Amino acid sequence: MIVVIGTFRIPLEHRDEALAAMQRVIVASRAEQCCIAYSYAEDVLEPGLFRVSEVWENRESLTTHFETVHMQVWKQERAGFGMSGRQVTAYVVGEEEAL
């Protein structure tokens, strides 16, 4: 299993249009085979700071995800919105435990 965690920033003047684009990419990503979870969430204390949370069945599925049309479109859109500070990391998870 691959867990992806990260953050990025969107300038507040582009927030509303970016939210619409994020919604499209989230819906498309969740529909991908092997996607267990996929979400972006705006930080309550820092408007414009978004947190990324994804879970994929394996590395292969994450690699395929980056090659999809919706991810290529999202890359172009987010550049146009002025995305900055993108820090996203993938972790290989060997065990899980419900807390």
C-alpha cells in the first residue's frame, strides 16, 4: 500500500476556481482502479493551504495515476492558479492498525 501525504498553496484570489478544478480531479482520481482514498482539504487556520491525502493499492497504481488525462489537465490548471509550496511524499506502508 502507498500513502501519499502533502501540502500545497493556492493564492486566495484563485481559490474558488481552483476548488472547482480540485473537485474534478478528486472525482476522477477516486474512480481509478486501485485508488483507496483521495482528498484535498483546506487548512482551517491557513486559508489557501491545502492538505493532500491519498491511499493507493500499490506503486504501480500511483504511477499510472500520474499519467492519466485528468492529472495532466490538473498540472496545467494548478500552474495557472499560481500553486506554490507543493510538498508531496509517498510512503510505502507494510502494516496497518485501526486506532
